[in-house]
Amino acid sequence: MANASGFFSPPVPRMRRNIQPSIGIFRSGFCFSEGNFRRVVCSSGIEGAEKHVSPSESRLPKLVSKGCKLVGCGSAVPALSVSNDDLAKIVDTSDQWISVRTGIRNRRVISGKESLKNLAVQAARKALEMADFDPNDLDLILMCTSTPEDLFGAAPQVQRELGCRKTPLAYDITAACSGFVLGLVSAACHIRGGGFHNVLVIGADGISRLVDWTDRGTCILFGDAAGAVLVQACDAEEDGLLSFDLHSDGEGGRHLGVPINDNKTSDLLGSNGSVLDFPPKRSSYSCIQMNGQEVFRFAVRCVPQSIESALGKAGLVAASIDWLLLHQANQRIIDAVATRLEFPQEKVISNLANYGNTSAASIPLALDEAVRSGKVKPGHTIATAGFGAGLTWGSAIIRWG
Ligand code: UT7
């Protein structure tokens, strides 16, 4: 059972899966056929001629197809828990309104000396520990976040904190609540097409820092958290990303965003006396701006379509999937999508009541709870989907373990 802090009783199986990264540059592509990716390596070299090429080229990968699998997960949440009743003391709302309209009862908020980076590092360490994996063997860290503590990127700092001596490539993916699904698919693409072997995908957000705490329409929804998954290269038969389906629509972006404030420039006079719009003043971002009803309509329309499309690409139907795990935004959205896809309630993973909408962290946080509580077992299939600002949305059919 999950407890309020998000960590659990049954011991977690430890799986030692440590694949050494290969070095070498190769040209490759991959194609999708009958639900499986087949990687095609194109090399100008002649088979068996390795002894005539340079040491790095001699280590060209031999695989012609490759899969990737999810082998470890972890999560971390801030200590401060804020209930609906707490919020009712600062805005005109009630526990009843929030729980009926959203399903949310509590959320965690970063406070004091806590940082998003530290939550991400904690989640990452737990994922690596579950897989019994040495951080020095990571060759890529993808930090999916829209709220980094340094706008130029958080991933390299996470790499440093994890103490990865081989300094693997580390960069951020900014796609709000779709971030984790995009990170997962990006990890697979790096593995299948780019020669990477051990990829840490972190979803972490501190949306509480962008919320207007006087706006009852948004402040009740969000919480802070981090979740992480270790994705590893494997043989095609063991592939754990069965299919995916991704979309963006900039037209709908106006319904949800954190735009930069319109800053006035200093009115500097040019040499001919004309006014120059220069230099720009230091800019800042606004708080979250959201048309909740539009986002709600978008989610219940587009998410089922996307999952159906991903299921079709994998050659599967909803009835054959073990779990539905959606971005945790609103229980009414989760219920509507489950009904549309005919997923029974007992196959739907939800921890929204405890944490609210934690943006890019919501899927790995819920996955981690479900794995550690023994709900999701190795071999189980999961239909997962993220959706949110951009607008972006997408789904993936994955197999755990
Ligand atoms: O990751 C994606 C992020 N965003 C989302 O997923 C948001 C999706 N949208 C939603 O979850 C819902 O639209 C909300 C929960 C944001 C709002 O629920 P709703 O059922 O769409 O409510 P509403 O905006 O239509 O507002 C209904 C009434 C309004 O009052 P009147 O005009 O009917 O008198 C609001 O002013 O509820 C009022 N209201 C509240 N009342 C008490 C809005 N927020 C609150 C509140 N407490 N916190």
C-alpha cells in the first residue's frame, strides 16, 4: 500500500542489468513493422573488415534490431503537504468543490531548503537502486521539466549530483505535462538510432512556483514532485516500448501557458534623436494562465484518440492491456478517458488525490507507486498518455520490466 509520503512496504526486486555502452559512430535508421521496431544499421564498411578500420570504428554495433526496456523507477515528493482545507483558508474554495470537480485532496509543495534538482536526484537514485545500476554506466540523462531552477537546463546539474564520473550527455526536455512521455520516446529513439544504452528519464516539476496562489481556478490543481525511470537497450524480442503516438497543436496553446511578461524597453535616444527600443529590461514570466474548460475538452477528445492510435500501431486492443496510466490532471478526465476506451476502474492507476497535478512528474510518480506496491508486475502492459501545455499530447504502450 502507498502511504502519504509515497513510499511503500513490500521489498523491491533488484535486477542487475548493466549493459556497457559501446563507443563508435554509425549511421542507422529504424522502421516500424508489425508492431516492432527494426533497427537497420547502414555502414560503408565491409563485413569482416574490422581489422582494417580505426579502433573506434571496430566497435560498430553488430545489432540490426534493438529494443529498449524499463528496468527501474523511483520518485520523490516534497515534505510539505497542503490539503484542500488549507487552500480554503487562502482562496474562496472548499474541500467539497475541489474533490468533486477534480478528485484532488492533497498536494506536496516545495518549501524551505528543498529544491526540484534534489527531488530529481532522489528519484533518479531510487530508480538506479531498483535496477542495481551504477550511475557511472549511464550514457544519457533526459530531464523532462518546464520548471528548472536554471532556465538554461537542469539535467547537467542532476548529472553532477549523481556523481556520474563519465559525464554522460544530459539535457532538458520542455513539454509540460507531456514531458515524460516525450522523454520516454526520446530515450527509445536515442537507444534504437543513436547507440545509447542506458538512459535515465526524469520527469520533475515544481509548478507551485508558477501558480498564482490568489487564483482559485488554478492554484487548487497543482503540486510538486519528481519521478524517474531507467531505460536500457535490449534485444528486439524484449522490447518494452511497443508503440507511441505524439502530437502538438500550437493553435490551442493559448488555453494553457506561462507567457513572458510584456516588458517595456528603456527609451534610449539614438544618435539622430530617434527613440530606440533598446536595451531590453530584464524579463519575467507570468503565472500559469489556463482556460480550464478548454483544456478539459481537449484532453477528453484527444487522449482517447491518441491511445487508440498507439494501440493500433502495436496491434493491440484496450482489453489486452493490464493498466491505464494517464497524466494525473483531473479524476474526471481520467474517468472519461477510461470509459471511452472501456477500461474498467480496477485497471486504472490514479494517485491524483494525494499529489494533484505534478506535470511531467505525474506519470513516473504514479508508475513508481504502482510498481513498489506490487500492482504493476514485470511483464505487465501499460497504456500511458500525457497531455497539456503547448498544446502537446501523446501516448505510449509500454511493458514494465
Ligand atoms: O495538465 C493539464 C492541466 N490542466 C488541466 O487538466 C485542467 C483541465 N480542467 C479542469 O480540470 C477543470 O476545468 C477545472 C477543475 C479547472 C475547473 O472545473 P470546471 O468544472 O470546469 O469548473 P468551471 O471553470 O466551469 O467553474 C464552475 C464554477 C464557476 O463559478 P460560476 O461562474 O458557475 O459561478 C467558477 O468560478 O466554479 C467556480 N470555481 C470554483 N469554485 C470553488 C472555479 N474554481 C473554483 C474553486 N472553488 N477552486
